[in-house]
Amino acid sequence: MAQSTMNWPLAIERNRDALLRIVAMLFTLAGIDGNGAVATLPRHMRNHLLRMLRPAESAVRRLVVIVARNLKYALPAARSDAPARAGKARGRNGEAARMPSFPVIDPMPAIPLGPVRRYSRSFPRITAIGFSEPCPVPDPALPDDTVDAAGLCRRMAVLKRVLDDLDAQARRLARWRARRDLALEALREGRSQGKTIRLSAMRPGRPPGRRKRPRFEVDRVLEECHALARHAMACADTS
């Protein structure tokens, strides 16, 4: 398929609208509005939201790749007299004053370097007769137990903010590509050695959060965004 026959604005808008509906549904399931947050959630609800949030984040990253397909970024010239960057602003309680940034680069899968660690399903109750009492068995994790949901709410809020301003995230990705190209040039010239350089914002293989059998709407959106992002990158490489 040639790039001229692809209606990129329509594809971006259709998938953006679908992801906005999915994010709004996540907020509704959590029992909050688009700008709110909750401290805790039942374990089963937190796990259910995570099962849809991971592929949604992956689909948004691919949507950013599509938006930034032809975007160029010129890095500013390095200045030796530039002042040191100030530390991140902090709030009164030591927390970050602004919301964390959305990762536009796929996380690489963890590669185990040693043997797979197996966990026992039983609880050891070691005791010395006449000297100590048996250790009590811990309570099992139940679906209705309340668990921390602050981090989950932040991720949902960040995702909504990204969808409201895809152009800003596309500029961040274009800046990352410019720095990558600069690092590759330094590596070819022998000015940089022993440094691992990511060649693509999307990791090879399956996207993070992809399921073999789609269960939710977000699974189908992820498949479409992944195919469109790969096509956009192929068109950009041959342009």
C-alpha cells in the first residue's frame, strides 16, 4: 500500500476516538471522573483495569509513532557554558509537582539470565518443640481485598492527557529519534563505544499487552494501531 493512498488523519482520529472511549470506561469502572483519583480499589477491579490499561498504553504509543511518522526535530547545538539543569520541582510533601511523563518508547521484555525461580505454594512452619510456637499462616489474597490504586489512577490520567495532545508526544518521539541518530553517527565515527542504542521506538515481536485471543475492544484497537505504525515506519524509511 502506497503512503499517498493512506488516509492517515482519518486513521489517527478513528483510533484516538476509540482509545478515548476506552479510557473513559476505565475511569467509570474505577468510580471516578476524568480528573479524579481513588486511594484504593478492590483487588479484582484493580487487576481488571490493569488488563485493559496495558494494551491501551501500547496502542497509544503506536498512535504517537503514526503521528510522528514524518516529523523532524533539529537538536540545538551543545553549549559548554550552559548552566546545569535544575532538579525536578517538588511539592510540599516531597512528591513530584507535575504528573509523570508518558513513556513513548516500548519497554524491552525482561530476559532471565539465570534459572527460573519457582515459588512454593505452601507456607513453612518451622518450630522448635518446647521453645517456640508455630508461625501463623498468612491470610490468602482475596479478590475483594482493598489494594493501593494511586499509581493506577496516575497512569490513567497520563493516558488521557496524552490522547488530548498527541502532537506534543509526537515531538518528544521526534526528539528521541534525533538523539538516536546522533548517537549512531558517533558510534560509526568511533566516538562512542560500548553503548546500547535502541533503533526503534517499538520493540520487536509482539507489542506489550497483546493477547493471542482478543477479549476487549482495546485488543482490537492495539492490533490495528500496531499494523498502522509498522506501515507508517516502513513508508518513512523509504521516503
